[in-house]
Amino acid sequence: MKLVGIVGTNATSSTNRQLLQYMKRHFASQATIEIAEIKDLPAFNEPEDRTAPAVVQALSDQIAAADGVIFATPEYDHSIPAVLKSAIEWLSYTTRPLISKPVMIVGASNGSLGTSRAQAHLRQILEAPELKALVMPNVEYLLGHSLQAFDEDGNLKDATKAAELDDDFTAFTAFVDLTAKITPANKFVEKNQQFSWSQVANGRDL
Amino acid sequence: MKFIGIVGTNAKKSYNRDLLTFMQKHFADKADIEILELAAVPLFDESDDQSESPVIQEFVQKIEAADGVIIATPEHNHSIPSALKSIIEWLSFKLHPLDGKPVMIVGASYSVQGSSRAQLHLRQVLDAPGVNASVMPGSEFLLGRAQTAFDEQGNLKSAGTIDFLDSCFAKFMKFTTIVSAMAAPAEVKYQPGTYDVVATGHNGDLPMSVTLSDDRIEAINIDTSSETKGIADVAFKRIPQEIIDGQTLAVDAISGASMTSNGVINGVAQAVKQAGANPDELKKRRQNAAKPQASVTDITTDIVVVGAGGAGLTAAAKVLQAGRNVLVLEKFPAVGGNTVRAGGPMNAADPDWQHQFDAIPGEKHTLKEITEIDEATIDADYLPDFRALKTQIKAYLTENEDQRGYLFDSTLLHRIQTYLGGKRTDLNGHKIYGQYDLVKVLTDHALESVKWLEKIGVNFDKSQVTMPVGAIWRRGHKPMGDLGFAYIKALQPFVTKHGGRIMTETAVKSLTTTDGKVDGLIAEGPKHEKVVVHAKAVILASGGFAANTKMLQEYNTYWTAIDDDIQTTNSPAMTGDGIRLGTSVGADLVGMGFSQMMPVSDPDTGELFSGLQVPPQNYVMVNQAGKRFVNEYGSRDELTQAAIDNGSLFYLIADDAIKATAYNTSQAKIDQQVAAGTLFRADTLADLAKQLDMDPAVLTKTVNDYNSYVDAGEDPEFHKNAFDLKVAVAPFYATPRKPATHHTMGGLKIDTGAHVLNTDGTPIDGLYAAGEVAGGIHAGNRLGGNSLADIFTFGRIAAANALEDELTVAEF
Ligand SMILES: Cc1cc2nc3c(=O)[nH]c(=O)nc-3n(C[C@H](O)[C@H](O)[C@H](O)COP(=O)(O)OP(=O)(O)OC[C@H]3O[C@@H](n4cnc5c(N)ncnc54)[C@H](O)[C@@H]3O)c2cc1C
Ligand SMILES: Cc1cc2nc3c(=O)[nH]c(=O)nc-3n(C[C@H](O)[C@H](O)[C@H](O)COP(=O)(O)O)c2cc1C
Ligand SMILES: Cc1cc2nc3c(=O)[nH]c(=O)nc-3n(C[C@H](O)[C@H](O)[C@H](O)COP(=O)(O)O)c2cc1C
């Protein structure tokens, strides 16, 4: 199984990046996880020509070629960072590779709440009609106090948190397999339908 | 009333902009609405702080000056646009202008639902603690079907919609009045008197006494003796002044001395509390809200110097000695840069003086080893000097064969040691050593620099000759008094007394050129005002880039890894500004891949003086698994690379007897650090291991093995060269350490006249560089004490040549 793990921040040092690196190593026997960075994407600015800049296209191709996507998001001001929102806006506005793509959300934060509010927002965003990702229900992996969470080898120190992630990841791989069976036709239709807010303007409210 | 309207998108066409523009017009008789756009706001990046940039400052200052803010948000993917999220992140990071500010949310969108989901998210975001806006409850103004809502003049068509907007806006005006009444600082009453309190500064206790009258802070007296001279002074001068002037505790810490600053603020807060008042009320009192508008200052001088550290002040003094004008621009509130942090002694061979000191055991051996070096390993340009040195050494050794002898030195020994000390090969197999002509100038003129400094007013302690850490030889001239600050304490008053002007908190941003000649620069003053300087020459003396991790990583070719979170022993000002200024006008760079690390630094602050710092023979270094991993007596580079290979973080293990050999601390400081969790202490090694997440059996075995090596006088594992004490007497200690960045050897390429060279090797007209900003001398590794020799020597040379080339002042 091939997955893409998106680091939801442009910060040079990020525990969310560390979490994905851990997942990549730890789950290597179950899936190949490619880590994707969004720090070099330009700020989204609704260009009139609707074409994806090369870096966005590259990310989009990477997602399209994967069986599923893992988002690792920090929490900034009770929501997801602007830079992650910007990346998602690019995808929704140009190539829409997330349609019917299975998604798992994880998040690490330095505080104790561990990104719960940002994850809730991300879920709502990914379910918007321009994106239509299939976010795995019932799973919310929150890693609080993330600065203290990893040992020197980059492994999770707390065995309970590590086991929880093992369970969640196994559930996600099952979810990916399951969605592969039920969505192909649907995917085809959606991809060929250019989404545009003008449809909405013309009376098809979403 | 004055409101700021923010268009919540950076798109060219926006109905939200139309909506705000309509509101601006429609409510013109009730309020002044100024509209701000997001197009120029950069995407928020935690690791690239732009809070002080003009774009963000415009938002901050205008929001602070306004009574309230109206945000018009579109909805993108069921949430707010990234552009809007980005500005809010900037406004919640270092600065918090929305704190307590009344905010009204409106939104226009294509769909019938309007922007309801985005508005809900926006409310949650504005409610986050870093933002803490006062968002008006209820009254969601959602403009659905925006594309049909406006007429040609940009007015809302529907009377019903206008009525609703009117009622929302009326409510917001009322809301603003109520919120500002709530936010108005409460009157503060003190129990008058003088309160003695003890705050915590950088070096421990900071005793102060604060005098309060019935309703005012009247005086703040601080015992400044324990804080670092040259670093903390600005904080002592400025913070009490600002507190008293503004009768507020909402004052900004001074960069570079934030610990002292916060100590003073906390001390006054304690006194206020003892006097029965609530310090939080004083923290709410803003200093004069809006910063003054940017203005331009235009200055013409003979020579302008960038950076008021050792090299910069030396160059300035030299210009003044020639009777010319000089202006020194300094980015930080305090002058002195890294020079005030230096250990003090500067290297200069002075054989006549050194002759009076006896040689010490080992020195002859070191000299003999030099004579035994295979000439094939000496680079051709140094070979004649190397041979001449060998002759000198042989004569000395013969002369002193049967006696202890005196301390030998010569400029040749200094030169060859600088060369050998700097010789390194990087990870790509690229070999580097100090450029011969520059090293020759340094070693030939270092003693002259000592004599020159004496004339300026630096007193050297002639009674002892020291070997600075990492210097290899005893040729350190040690100033009396306060280490590195001793130089600055003499240079700064010399410059100001002789008519030189030093502008602090003024960072140089760019150089100006006319027909390829550098003829001035542009800087930014403390209030973001633009400072334009015209001069005959510019001398760059802005120090190195050891406090710029990104830049270190970008150029590094020597270390296998430089962590993102690596700390530094340097002042945070050392961000390589001068190197960037130089390359912007075509300067060449040299040796940029080589940086020096201080292996035994505090993992959180980079400082050397926390925890238990003991002599290296008493170091017992263990990695995070509790095992020894290196010869603790090794060179800085060996210790650093071994630490990096072991995950950077390691511990110095000590027992009670080793603790007694620590030269940096006191029992009170130790107890304080143990309580703070930055130093570990336990009655048994097993307990210590548990605190460090180590296997107790491993640590115990490591220590037992080490103790047996001390007994045997030999370390079969890592071949430690010298031991003293065993680790045996409880309680046991572990001091966490990590390498920190310390010095950058690379920099602008210069010639022996301190002219900055371009990539063709020709001097850039009007541009000079001296000190750590320049490269080529120390190559792969700088000897301790050689930096000070370098900055005072090349600082003088840069000024002399600038004067001669540009102002035709001959020798003086
Ligand atoms: C903890 C420590 C201990 C040391 N001990 C020794 C020692 O014992 N012996 C030895 O020889 N060396 C020692 N060194 C190295 C030595 O102190 C430095 O290499 C030397 O002081 C550099 O001097 P400088 O004049 O080039 O730069 P600095 O003294 O660092 O001065 C540079 C100045 O330029 C300013 N500046 C930077 N950018 C700008 C800008 N854009 N606009 C305006 N101003 C700007 C800075 O704020 C600073 O004040 C030590 C260094 C450290 C950090
Ligand atoms: C502008 C800004 C706002 C933040 N807001 C929140 C927040 O609302 N809730 C929270 O738990 N952490 C907040 N944080 C801290 C982040 O959670 C923390 O930096 C990040 O989640 C850690 O993840 P990372 O290591 O991948 O960067 C904020 C950080 C910044 C820079
Ligand atoms: C030898 C030495 C002495 C220092 N003394 C002080 C001091 O007295 N007060 C202080 O606030 N910072 C002092 N510092 C600086 C701090 O350790 C730290 O580097 C600096 O505060 C970081 O910048 P900031 O204050 O802008 O956060 C000293 C640093 C060194 C290396």
C-alpha cells in the first residue's frame, strides 16, 4: 500500500514532521509512506487561469498516485495553519486529487490538548464539496506535549500512545482497502466534473 | 469611531471587498472605516519571523490605533481563506494587537448559506488565547448570492438587507463602547512605601527596592552587581525608565538581555502586589498606543561602520584619530556584540615580555613535536616560515637543554600554530588552511594592536601570561577587569568623546552604490524609520552568523549534521547580515562551510555557565543510553562530532567531590537548577539513571569501569589523557549538554588591506570588512584568543585603508 504523509506546517522544526517520520519507519512493513512538504508552495491567491503551479502539480500527482493520504497538522489559533489551508485551497481549486481519497488525520502539539480543534476543522474542510475526501471516521490521533514525546531515535516514548497509533494505522489500512472496493466508479464521475462556484451561483446550492 | 475593515481574501475580485466598500460609504457619517488588504501579507512561517516587517507593522499599528475591527470573510472549503488565517497567525505570534479588540464578522458568498461555516470557524479562531479578540456575539451578517446583491454603483440592492446591516452595525458601535469601557485600565492604588524584593535575573538573584506612592511607581533601585556588565546595562537603564514613564508593566524586554529585563519587570510586579495592587492591571496599560509614523533621516559622513562590536569600534576609533568623521550603526540596543562575551585574553607573540616567565612542563615537548613534523605535510606557501621556525626552536632547545628555560614565542610560532590549527578537511574531501598573506598580517601586527589598545585605554595585566581555552600556546594578553567587556568599556567612550556617533537599534538593511562604487547604506531605526547614510566608504564589522541556524545548515560542509534546534553561545544578533550585504554588491565568500561548535553547552540556552562546569580531567561524558562515547580530553571538534554521532544530547556525570571543582556555580544556583529540572541530582547512580531515562545497570557499569580506569591510570576504551577524581561520593549529578554553535570562520573574502573582493578577485570600490564577518584567516578552526587579535588588527587596517583610498589621508 502506498500512502502520502503531508507535513501540515512550514516550520523548520516540527514535531508533526517527526511524527510522520516515525510512522514511515515504524509502519514500513505495512505500507510505503512518502513524506510530502508544503513549505515551498506559493501562497494561494485564486489566480484567474486556475492552473496549478509546478510544485502544486507535483504534490497533486503524488497524491493521485497514492492509495491514501495522512495529514499531520499542528494547531494554530484553534484551527489548521494557514500554510496547510493554502495547500488544500490549491488542490481544491486546480487538480482536485483528494476526491474519494481515503484520509487519516493525526496531529501533534506542544500543549496538552493535542490539536483536537484543528483536527475537527480539517475534517470539515476535507469534506467540503470541492474536496470530497473520505476522511476516516471515528479516529482522532492526538499527540500532546509533542516536544517531549520522542526519544533520541525518533520513536514514541509512551508505549500506550504508540499502541494507539498502531491500532489507528491498522484501522486506516483496512479503511483504504474498503474504500478501494466501493469508490472507483464514483471517482471517475467526480473527476470529470469541473467543480466551480459558478454552478453554485446558478442555483445548485451545495 | 475609527474602524479597520479587513478584506478576508487576497483575490483580485471579491464581493467581501465590495461589501466593506459599501459599508465604508454607507456608514461614513457614523464611523471612519479604513480598509486593509491581504495581498502583500506573506504566508505565516513560525521559523521566519516577519512581525517587524512594514506589512505586518501596518496591520499592528492601525489595529492598535482603531476602536474596532470588521472582518469580511469569504468561505473557502467550508472554512476561512488561508490568506485571512495567515494574517491572524501573524497577529497572534509575537504581537497581539487584537487582544481585547472589538471585532465584527461579516461575510459574503455565492451560496444561499452565505459564509456561515467560515464565520463559525473565524469565531473559534478569534477566540484562541493568542488572538483573544472580543467578537460581537450573535448578529451574523451573511450576504448570500453576492453576485446579484449589488447594483452598478456598488450599493446593496435589497432594502431589507440594508436594514439588517444597519441594525448589526448600530449594535457593533454600542458593543465597541461597552468593550472599551471594560478594557479601560482600572485605577490602581498602592499602600505607599519602599518595598524590598528579590527577582531572578540571568545570573541569579536580582535584589531591588521599589518606591510606590499612593498612585504612582516613583523609583526603582536595583543591585546590578551580579548581572553581566556590558550585556545587562541597557536593560537596567531602559526598563525602569519605561516602567516609570508609562506607569505600566507592559514594556518590551530588551533583545539580548531579555532575562535581566524580565527580572526587573517581575521585581516591580512583586512590589506592586505587596503594596496591595494587582500587577495584571499594570500589564494591561499599553504604552502610547500607536508608534510614530516612519520618517527618513539623511546623514552624510566620511566613513560609516556597520556593527559596534570590537572590530567596528576599533575602525571608528582609528578614523577619529585621523581627524575624520565616523558614524557607527548598531543593530542591538547595546554595543559590544560577541566581543563582550569573549573570555578576554588576546593572542600576540611578545617574546620580550614572555621571556620573563618560566616554561612549564610539556611546552618543550610541544615545540619538539613541531620540529618533527614531516615537511611534506606543510603547504608550500608556509614552508619557508616553517623552516625558519624550526631553526628558532632548535636554537632555543639547545640553549635550554639542561634547564627549565623561559617561555618561548615568536611571530613565526604564532603564524605556524594559526596555520596548523586551522587546517581541516571537510566532508567532501575539500582541504582548507588559513590564507598565508592574511595570517602573516595578523601575526605580524597583533602585538601592535595590543599597544594601540593600551593607548585607547585598555589596561593589560602584565603580571601573567595566559593560554585562552583552545589557544595551544601561552601568549594571551589579558585585560584587567571584565573579560571581553574591558575592550568595549575603553573603545566606546573613546569613540563618543572624539566626536564619533554611534546609533544603536539601527540595523543596516542594504548598501547603496553609484557606478559600482559603494557610497552609503540604508538602515532602519528603532521606530522603523528609514536612515539613509552617504559616505566615502563602508566598513562591514557586523560579526559572524553562528546565531543563524538556517544559514549554517545551508553552507555547512564540515559537520555531519546541524540540528534545527541547535543553540548558540553567541549574541542573537549574529545572523550574517554583513555577509548578505557584501554578496549583494558582488562580494566573494571564502570558507563558509566551516563553523566551530562549543561541545559542552546548555541544551536550552547554549550557554557555558549553567550546570556543573568542571575541569576536563573531571569530565565523565555519557550518552543518552548511559555509556561513555569519547575521550573527554579530546579537542572541541572531536567532542562535538562524537556528540552529534550520539544524538547531540549528552550528560556530564559528577559526584559530590567533582562538584566541588566546578568553577561556575554556587550551592544556591545548583539547588535552583535541580528544582527547575535543568540539572539532575540523586543519592544513587540508579536513581540518577532513572531520572535520565537510562538503564540503571548501564550507567552503574559505565561509572564502575571509569573508576577502575582512574585507579589504573589508563583508559583502555577511549584513552582519556588525564584523570583526577572518581565518581564515588553521593549525591550524584548529571548536567545535560549539547554542542552549540560558537564561531563562523568563513565570510567575506578580503585582501591584506581589508578590501572586500569580488568574484574576480578585485576590490569592490568603497567596501571594507573586518572581524568575524570576513573569512580566510582561521580557515577550518579558530584558535582561542585569535579572534580578538584578528578584530583589533583588521579593524585598524580597514580604517587605515578606507582613509587612504577614499580620503587620501596618508600614513598617520
Ligand atoms: C561566548 C564567546 C566566547 C568567546 N571567547 C573568545 C575568546 O576568549 N577569545 C577570542 O579571541 N575570541 C573569543 N570569541 C570570539 C570573539 O568574541 C568574536 O569572534 C569577536 O568578538 C567578533 O568580533 P566582531 O567585532 O567581528 O563582531 P562582534 O563583536 O560580534 O560585533 C558585531 C556587531 O555588529 C552588529 N550587527 C550585526 N548585524 C548588523 C546590522 N545589520 N546592522 C548593524 N549592526 C549589526 C551586532 O549587533 C554586533 O554588535 C568568543 C565568542 C563567544 C560567543
Ligand atoms: C501562531 C500560532 C498559534 C498557535 N495556536 C495554538 C492553538 O490554538 N492551540 C494549540 O494547542 N497550540 C497552538 N500553537 C502551538 C502549536 O500547537 C505548536 O507550535 C505546534 O502545534 C507544534 O507542532 P509542530 O511541532 O509540528 O510545529 C500555536 C502556535 C503558533 C505559532
Ligand atoms: C556570558 C554571557 C552573559 C550573559 N549575561 C546576560 C545577562 O546578564 N542578562 C541577560 O538578560 N542576558 C544575558 N546573556 C544573554 C542570554 O543568555 C541570551 O543569550 C539572550 O538573552 C538571548 O536573547 P534574548 O534576550 O533577546 O532572548 C548572557 C550571555 C552570555 C553568553
